[in-house]
Amino acid sequence: MDPIAHALAQYGVSLVGLNVLLQQLGMPIPAVPTMMLAGAMAMAGQLNLAAAFAVAVVASVLADLVWFWAGRRFGYPVLRLLCRISLSPDTCVRQTEGIFERWGFYSVVVSKFVPGFSTVAPPIAGALRMHVAAFMLAATASAALWAGAAMLAGVLFARQIDLLLAWMTSHAMVAVVVLAVLVALYAVVKAWQRWRMMRLLAAATISICELRDALALDPPPLLIDVGSPLAHGTRPHIPGAVLLDLDAIAREADFPGDRDIVVYCACPHEVSARKAAQILMQKGYRRVRPLAGGIDAWTKAGLPLAEGVPVQVAPRRTALEAA
């Protein structure tokens, strides 16, 4: 018998709950295969499906509440912390902000089905002061849909799962090697993409001290805070900065060509700022410099900040003319 199946048969639904809890807290432990296996075993009368479903839902909601309160207590930095350990930190930040900004309550409901969004949805809901009752309802619905879909798939494909487990038991080493190679290949590709972008723009970065001195000149550089309206409304920014997202930067055609353009963000490795700089350089602007360390480095240096307030990103021409 497969080791997971053996453990489920021996320890029952508690193992399902523990697996879901640890996975939803952020540990790299897949929970869907375990829930599918639980569904398949229930078909054979080896597991109580209703109990496994209930425990999985409760465990998922408990983990979500931990992240929800972390987001409420510590705010937006929790999201950056979670995205910092992601293999795609730029995608993580932008995707999270975009999904939550567009769908709100319903984004939490479907969060378990969106890769990379499941763990970061609860803390961002907490940081944005989503009502606790609304969050509990959305988190419970999300957990029920997620666990229900996984266990239903296990029920429907019980025979195929049994065949797969039998094959994996007979070819355990091959299965482990194939899985390890795929994971390693994915990690290498993502690391290479990140290194390539950072190397491309590393020479152009501007330090906190250089920016502070440049802002005293006449004219000062154009400062662009790169982030979504959601991000701009939940964190401080450098006074005088134009608040734009990557889409607005890609659309805009009226940036000044006679002075430096300094772009910064609040994301891991300044990836959004570097992406913005890349977009501007492709448009023909050569005096573009990402701020090393972003808003976090500026804040740590004790320099002035303008508090984040709910904003609407200004129309293209108005935003630049305001600078």
C-alpha cells in the first residue's frame, strides 16, 4: 500500500486535517493529493468522507484566520514577506493586488483555485480591514469548494487513483526522480529569468543618498511609485511621486526626456520597478533609474514620507502634468 494511503488508513481524518492546516499555513506540503486519496478511500469504505471534509474545511479556515490576523496586525509587509519567498515575486505581488482589487469578497471565495493566491489572499484581506464576518464566510465557502472538489475528484476517479498508487509503489524511485527534475527545472528557469532582469538594470540603479541629493536639484527627477491603486492606498510613498501602475506606464507616451526618471516600488527585489524601467527603456527613455531598496530602504533611512490614502490613478496626461 502507498505510504500516504497507509497513513490515512491508520490515522484517519486527522491526517487530512493536519495536512491541510500545514499546507495553508504556507508549508510546501501538497494537500490536494491527500484529499483526493481520502475520497478514493471513502469509496472503498476505508474512510469517513463527511468527517474528512469537515476537518479539512475547519483546518483551512483556521489557517486562513492566522494569516488574516497577521495582515490586520502587521499590514501590507506581510504580503511582501509571503511574495518574497515566491519563485515569481513580481507576479505574486501584481496578481494578488489585481485580483483582490477587482473581485474583493469573491476573490477570497475562489482563492484556493488560483495558483499563488491561496496563501496571500487572507493577509491582504486583513490588511485592508475586510469585515471579520465577511472574511469568515468567504474563507469557509472557499475551503468547502476546494476540499469538496478535491474529494469529489477522488470519488469519481477512485479506480484510476488506485492504479496510479500501485504504479508509484512499484516505481517509487522513478516517480521521485521525475518529480524532482520537474521542480528543479522550474526553479532554475524562474531564477534565470530573475537574474537576467536584475543584471540588465543593475548598473542603472540609484541609491537612497543619490536620490535624496537629486531631489534638491532644479529640476528634480520625475519620481514614479509603481504599484496598483490598492498598494498606493495601503502604504506610504515618497512625497511628490506620481502613482502609476505598470499598465499606465506602458500606455503613457508623455514622460519627460530631459531629466532623470526614478522608479520605485514596495515589492521584493524591486521587480516591479525594474519591470517599469524596462518598459520605459523600450519606449526610448534612457535616463531611467530604479531605486535600490525601494520604499523600504527610503523608510529605513528615516526620510520624509507621504501617508498612503485611497487613491484613483490619475488619467495619463494629468498624472504627469501634476509632477
